Amino acid sequence: MKYSKTKYSILLLLMFLSVKIIAQPKKTDNKAGSKGNIAYLFTYFTGNSKAEEAIRFAVSTDGYHYKALNNNNPVISSEKISSTEGVRDPHILRGEDGKTFYMVATDMVSANGWDSNRAMVLLKSNDLIHWTSAIVNIQKRFPNNENLLRVWAPQTIYDKTAKKYMVYWSMKHGNEPDKIYYAYANADFTDLETAPKQLFFSPTNGSCIDGDIIYNKGKYNLFFKTEGNGNGIKKAVSNKLTEGYVLQDKYLQQTKEAVEGAGVFKLNHSDEYILMYDVYMKGRYQFTKSKDLSSFTIVDQEVTMDFHPRHGTVLPINQPELNRLLKQWYTVESVLQTTKNKAINQNNIVLDSVNQKLYLPVNEGTDLKAFDPQFNTFNQIITMPGGKLDFSKGPVKIKVSIPGQGAKTYAVSVAIANNPVLKGYYADPEILYSNKTSKYYLYPTSDGFNNWSGTYFKCFSSTDLVNWKDEGKILDLEKDVSWAKKNAWAPTIIEKKVNGAYKYFYYFSAAQKIGVAVADHPAGPFRDSGKALIASRPKAVKGGQEIDPDVFNDPKTNKSYLYWGNGYMAVAPLNDDMISIDTSAIKIITPDNSFREGTEVFYRNGKYYFLWSEDDTRSENYRVRYGFSDSPTGKITIPENNLILAKDVAQKIYGTGHNSVIKVNGKDEWYMVYHRFTRPKGISMGDAAGYNREVCIDKMEFNADGTIKPVKPTLIGIKPIH
């Protein structure tokens, strides 16, 4: 009996314990990478102007498709949190408690110079909406930093051994290279409580900036950018957070372009990581994917953004956090401006929030009677009615509902708009009809890069002047040109028969010089001649730049001429080889004081027409004037009312200029190809409008006396020619 009682007591105890264990609520892991995370928060800034140096947020539900919050405007005022009134390189971290967030940023305005800042900003939040902040000036806070030049790109990680938050960043002292340092933040995250110590020691003593540490499989992986002897993303690995990093000496970026600002995050519910970085000279981000943090595959084709970020970071977030962010900063207007239908030109959507109207420009051939804009609805956002709708009879009222915000109804119009003819940012268009292929070709400046910093040229082909095929890069300064590596601008081209075969001579601006490349096909590949054709200013010319070439073949003599110049118009006969000029015959033929740049020459009915652009390409008043002559080398006669292309305020078209012309169908049928500010955003972009331009085509007509009628810039553009 004693044995039975004992056995019975043990059985009761086990039953009691099992009930306790089953009833015990399961702990929820709120940390980044936990099962509760269903979305991502991207923190970033957008550029080098003061207005762009501010923290912005975007969200994604899959880590690949991101939507800007607050219409891509700052979510935190730089003026209120920083000493310079500008911040860059924001990094965000979820705290160990799962509900506190830490953000750090560079306290800097780049216009003050790259060696102008000594401080960083520390921020803290419990809800991702409201943030406290503190400024830490390293030079003032810690001794022996008298020769400190800059403090860049801080980030934060939790040190489980020290049980403190560690901030790490790069600093440059005097003539020393940039080095990565670390220090511990105080408990309130308002100051650094330890003096900076060097974190990583480069074996080459080269500059190291933009560090990003991620812990994986017992190792700390420090990604960073090298500078000096080779530039790119490398990685060092250590068993300890604050010491012992060993360089793995290979570049990890999957591009030959200049990069910075590496950021790594783990995809939710996956064993895969994303390494992203800022391709800063090209105005874009690149995303790569990896399982081992050593080998990376490009996934750019899967990534979309309705904004252009600079150096930022991504944080996994849960559903309540996403809801909170959307309620605060994602509006009905945000939904309406983010459509997925590829027929819509996203850059040219016009939203009028005052009158609640939306204009969607679509490609030629789009069926307006059955069109679905495919608004980007996610996280219980609803648009009604949905699916294919009839827009052919005018605006359709669409109601958008966002949880926690109520609903709004917009009158949505959809219309064919063949301008711009190229999707994306391009400028200074040159057009050619090829007798070899019976196609038209466009050769623009690749635009959208800060301060006209593009380094390659592309080509587009068409059979009807409306539908254009991207033929890809045809000349890359970094790979194909030995004498210039920057400022790929304003090309021109001519087709010539040489020994019975067609040859294509492509003249282009690079590093404020003019070169020439040759190909056997209008879409290349082009081979550079190996040296600049025009490398210095003509005699007697005191100002201006050697840019904007134009090539013209005189139908009377079959002799070819090259024109060029900013601030002056020069002309010289091309030699028979088409890759050199007769320098003894250079002539300055500047028509008048309205001339700025962008010469275009053509021949019609016994007259040589000279077109040029007036004012600055950053000005809304950039425009086209013309004159004519009895000779391809002048003198140029200027008619009355010679302004033939200008802005149209009523249509919100601005900055119309730098054109070429084309005659089609063997008839007296002419078209002007030009660029304008991107519409509708360009007019509010300041100087950036001058390098965010788009290419358009409109009809050009003549009066009976040969004078050119003013060309009306349009949204609808031209119909396909046949």
C-alpha cells in the first residue's frame, strides 16, 4: 500500500506540472527577425541639397517593393535635431526589449564641405513616430580631437557582453585615412559615455567608412567601404564584437559603379540576407541576396521603389508597427500615386489633392474602355470600384479606404500621352534615320544623376517615332574611353557610306571635351578614337565650355561640318576620315547674345537653319531660338520672332530646349525632338530639375516664306508615323 500511495502521489504531481506547463503562455519574441515581423521599414535620405538631407521612411511587405511614407518628405525635422540643420546616413535598430528603437545619423550639410562635420545625432523612440534626440559633438565631447575633420555614418548594435548599446562610425583626423571607431552610449541614449576606440585596423591602412555589423552563426560580420587603393564593399569577420576583425580581401558589390553605404538585413521567415548599397554616382540602389554573407546575387529586377534613396538601412517590423506607420504617414494620395500597371508613366502622374483629381498618362495603344490602373493596395487598403474600368468617356470616381483613416473619393482620368517618348530621365536628344536599318534612333544624355554626373550613353530605336526600344548602353566612359571618365553629355551622330558600307560617327561631350566613336551599326558597339577631338577653347574665345557637338552633312557639297560650344558657337570642316577636323578653318559664328548652347543645323529649300538653346538648362525659361544662312558656316541671319519653343505654363511644361530635328517619309514633314523638366515635379525641384529631364517629340511646321512656326509643346505628343 505504501508503494501504491507514493506512486499515486507522483502521478498527481506530474499531472499538475503538465497542466502548469501547458497553461503557461508562450513568450513572444519581438526582436528583429522574429516570427512576428511581417514587413520592413527603410530609413534613408535623398541627396546632397539641404532639403534632401533629412530622415525619410518607406515600407515594404516583402523586402523588395518599397513605398515612401509621407509622400517622400522628411518624417523628422533636421533643423530641430541637428547642429548643422541637416542629417544623412540614418541607421535604425530595434532594442533588446523588442519595443524601443534607436536611430543614429550623421550631423552634416554637404554644402558646407565633406570635412565640415564633427557630430552625430542619437535618437530614441517607443513607437517609431515620436523621437527624442541628442547631439554628440566628438571634437567637443572628447579630448585629443583637435585635428578631427569629419564624423560619418554612425550605426548601433547591442553588446550582449557589456550589456550596452555600442555606437560605431568612421572618423578622419588630419592627413590620416578614415577609420572606424566605437564607443558605448549611456542608458538614456543621449550621450557617449566612453571615449572612442578604433574598431577595425585595415591591413593596408586605407580609408574605411560606412561600417555595418551583422551577427551570424557565431561571427560578427563587419561590412564597410574601402577608399583610396580600390573602392568598394569589403567584409571583416571576428568572434568578438569589439576586436579581432580579420579582413576577407574581396569586393562584394556586384557592379563596377562607385558604391557606398552597405546595409545588410535578414528577410523575414527566411534564411536569406539582403546586402544593399548606394550606387551614389548613378542615383540608385542595388540589392543583392545571399545565404552565407559571402556570395551575392543581384536581385535588382525584383526591387521597386517610388523614391530615390541615399545611404540608409532596413528594419523588419511587425503588423502593429506597420499599421502605426501607415496611419501616421501613408495617405490616400500615396495609394493613388503608386500604380503597378506598366502602361502608366509613373513619373508623369498628376495628383490634385485640393480638387481630388488624378491624371494617369498611358502609352499609345492602351484600351481606355477596359483599363485597370492596378493601384498598389496592401495591408487592407481598398479601392472601389476595382478591376478594369471604362475611362474613355471621362473621369471615373474611385473611392480609397485606408484602415484608421477613413476614405476619400477621387475623380481619376486616364489619357494617352506619348510625351515623354522615353520612360525615365534623358536629355539633349539627337535623332537619326538609318538607311541601313530603316529605323529611327534616339541618342540622349543619360539623366537623373546629380549635377549631370552620368558616365554612359544609351540608344533607342523605333519604326514610328512613338514606340521606342531600349538598345542598351552604346558607349561607357569608364570602360570604353581612356581620355575622359565623367560628364557624358549631349551626343550627335551621322550616317556615312565609306567604301560602300555604312559607318556611324558618334560625337559626344565628356569631361568638357569632345570625342568621336565609330560603329558599323547605329546601335553600336562604338569604338572610341582614343583621344579628344576638341580639347581646348578656340582662339579669341575667353569663356564657355567645349561641349554640345552637332554634326551636319551639306547636301550641296557632301562635306561634313562639326559645330560645338557653350557660350559660343564654333564650326570646323571635318576631314575625310570624319574623326579629325581642319583646325585652320575653325570659325566662331555665335548668332547673338541669346545663344547659350545646343546647336542644331539642318538644310531645307536652299536655306541652312541654325537652332540653339537660350538660358540655363536648370531654368524654366530654357528655350529654343533659330536663324538661317546661305552657308553652313554663316553668317547667321536672325528673323523677327525667332523664339520657336518655350514653356507652356497652362500645361505645366517647363525647361523646353536642347533639340534636334528629323524629316520623315521623304516628305516635307518635320518633327522637333527636345527635352523638358520632368512633369509635374520638375518645377518644384530647384536646380535638380536641370538634371531630371525627359525627352519629347512634337511637330515642326514652316510658313510659306520658310520661317519656322512656333512649336507647341504637348502632352499627347505625335501619332505613330507610317
